[in-house]
Amino acid sequence: VLALRAIVLPRLARDAARVEVEPAPRVRALAVLATSARIASWRSPSAQAAQFHRAAELEARVPVLVATLPWADPPPVSLGAEILGALAAA
């Protein structure tokens, strides 16, 4: 079993010169986790509450990071390695 070491939220930026990784603000991290398609589709208030609490537990246990990525079409072949390097340094 592999442990979840981080959740990475990509952010494309036309003005970014390189990949940068930083912790997501806690409110944003929870908002993103709580509004994922699977959770947002629930109609039952009790199911929504349970999923929100699980999202909050996940946010508290696993780092949520924002990866700012340079906008390029197509992206450079090196982008994956750059992201992994920035994550390792974070």
C-alpha cells in the first residue's frame, strides 16, 4: 500500500517562468477537497456532512500544495521532472 504523501493542486500561470510549489492556504485546500465532483454530487445532507468531515480529516493529515506551472502549449517534455523536483524541494 502506498501512502498519500501530498495532494497537488495545479495552477497554470502565463507569467510563471518556472514550476513553483507552496502550501495551499487551509481554507482553499478544504474548499477544493470538499467540492470535488464526487462530494458535490451528493444530495443527502447527512452524506454531504460525512464527506465534508472526511475531506477536513484528509486536509489535516496530508499536505495540500499548489503547484504553479508555466503555461505552454504544448507543455515542455521536462515539465514532469520539473514538478517532481519542485515537490521534492518543498
